Amino acid sequence: MMIQQKLGNLASFADEGRAIDRLSIEWYESSKRILNKKTQSGKEVVLKFLNEPPQLQQDDVLHADETTLIVVDIIACEAMTFKPSTMYEMAYVCYEIGNKHLPLYYQDDTILIPYDAPTFKMLQAAGFDPQVEQRKLQNQVKTSVAPHAHKGSSESLFSRILKLTTPTND
């Protein structure tokens, strides 16, 4: 079965008594454009999101027919959790995570990142109290901006800024 778009989320989707067939994915698969998987019932599914990454979330509905809904289930993994008590702690931790190019998740006033031993030790050495828990990593914080062009211009915003900040030889 080929799936090319999300239909919605179970929280706002009328299931009308249909069976739910879960498609289990790892956190790092939630933004894959092309993915081959099997549902819990063994149905082969090919996800093919060609326009942009899907950013699949827990309970996203991918397929609906008269009897069944295929719904995303993000598998829990080993994650570091950290609950900053001040804005300084928040800034420090986010800066260090950004320097390592690790994905960042935010849930219930808690920062979550996939477990990484060097980062865990660095946070401990800095005097913080990170915890390791089995958690579903969802609600990823978008921490980078992709260059894009504006209507009527073939230049990206990034290239235009670069031109403005580059000294000219006049």
C-alpha cells in the first residue's frame, strides 16, 4: 500500500468504530520522506512524501478505509530528559545541544534528546541533573531554517542576506 499524505490525527479524526492498525516507527524515522514498514497486522506500507518531510507525530492517521485506520505509533527509546529551572539553564543546555546538532524535543516543560553518552556526561559535569528515561520523542523543536526564495525572486533569502553582508570592492 502506498501512502503519500497524512489524513489527520486520531485526536481529531472520527474513527467510527474502525479497527486501529498501528505503524510503529522510530523517532528518527518520523521525518523520512520514503519509508517501507509493516503495520502490527503485517500489512506492507510504503510511505512516499515527495514534497516535504512529513514530520509524523504520535497517532497521525495515514490511511482510512471502511474497517481500518493505519495510525502512527512512535516507539519509546532511551532519552535524556532535563527540566531547566532558569532561563540561563535553558539557554546553556539548548546551546550545547545545538553545537552537537542533536534533535531537540520539548514536552511538559522538559527538554528531551536521544541519549548520547558524551552529552550526558557534559551536562553532569556542568552541574545539571539530566535523567535517562524510556520516552517517546515527539514534538521536535524546529531549530534550523532552510533557505527559501520569495515570490518573484529566484534568489534565496540566505543568498540575499549574504550579498548584503559581503563587502564590495568599489
